[in-house]
Amino acid sequence: MGLFSSNKDKVPAPPTPSKVPQLKTAQLAALYRAARVGGDFYDFYPVGGAKLLFLLLDIAGKRETALKVAASVQEYFRKRADVLFGPAAVDDSDAITKLLLDLNRQVMTAAGGVICAPAFLGCYDEEINTLTYINAGHTPGLLKDDEGTLLLNANGLPLGLFSHATHDSQFCALEPGAAVLLVSKGLVESKSSNDEFGIENVQKVLESSQFATAEAICSAVLDAVEKHEKQSTRFGPSLYIPGFKDNEPNDHTTVVLMRNAAVQTAAAGD
């Protein structure tokens, strides 16, 4: 889970650290580098035998509130997922829509009112290699396959703003070797001088190489952001001091789901 607490700070206990599960048909990775004082958190939860739910949430406001909301959402997310994805004939599209609606209300309940919490909620079905997802006001996800790179843009409002806000689920098939990359808002907004890293640079990194593993994609993006922040200006090297002026610490979070590449067929005549 992507929230950090220090023993020196009197803040609520953070959510339980989320273990990255092992998948049969895909790789999963989650890496971050930063001060870990923001409101990003992620969670993974296997359901229905061959499905994986994953959630990336960015909670605005004070750190104490973010920790409280994140812990509450994590507990509710897992309990509600068991209910909605329990039936064998469950429709992923309907279930994920209902789950996000319930999570939206839980965010508001935990926060004690209105709060802005962009979210990306996905369900990967290992049996048919499909991804059903909702981007609720979050930074665009990116899907890379042999046909190119597609932005998985927001198709609804962030969580925590309206109790009855609804979102339509989206669907895509993951071809062998295809990868889905999620990044935090703080990563996209990382600055060198006055220039933000931007989703365009995230896309360039993803398209720059045929990555062998999901973790390699995460590392490449984080390395590129670090290099961007240290980029020299015409006045010399950039001076980045967290907490000074506009240089507030940002969450640099990356999550990658990558379907395993196709097994090479045997040569003719073998």
C-alpha cells in the first residue's frame, strides 16, 4: 500500500501493505520513490479464482485524513469485492461499476464529507485476458501492445465529491506481451525548473523499449522522472529542495500489469 507513516508523526495507522500477487498469465509490479507523504495508495485483491482487482487512489487533503480514508477504503474494498465478485456467473462490468459506487460512498463516509479522491479501478480476468476498468478522474493509464500505445483516459468524476455519482466501465483485451501502466498524479506533475514531466513523457518511456518485465517498466519510468527533476537549466543544474517554495514532496507511484508474451511455436518439421 502506498502510504507511509513515521514514528515521529502522530497520524492514524496506514493501510496494510499490499502484497503483489503472483499471476499465471501475467506479471504485476508496483514501485515508488518519494517522500511518501502524499495521499496515493494502491491495493491488489484476487477474486473469483482467476480474477485480480487492483485499485490506485489519490486522496487529496491533509496526510492524517488521507491515512484514515485509505485504511477505511482498503478494508471496505476487500470485503465488498468478495460479495460482488463471489457469484460464478458475475458480470465484471456490472460488478466493477457497483464496487466503485460503493467505494465512492465509503470515501465520503471515512472523510466525514466531501473530498477529492481520483481513482483507477481495474479487474483483470486471467482466463480470457481482458481488463475491465474505470478511470474516475485519475491520471490516464497507458496500454501498450503491438498496435501502439493507448491512453486510458478518465471517464468520470473523482471519488468523494458526489454520493450518487456513477461511472461506466470500459473494456480492453490484452494481447500477449501487452502492458498496462498506471502512474500517480505526483509523478506526472514532477518538475524540472518549471516544466512538468507530463503524461507525454511517460508515454515516451513506455514506447522507448520492448521491456521484458513489468518491474523493468516501473523502474524505467521512475528513473526518467528522477533524471527530469535533476535536468540542468540555462542557469546551471536544477536545485530541488523538498518543502521549499513550490517544491513539495510528490508521490512517485507506478503500477504495471503485463501479460506474458506468447510462447514461441516450434519450428516447422520438429
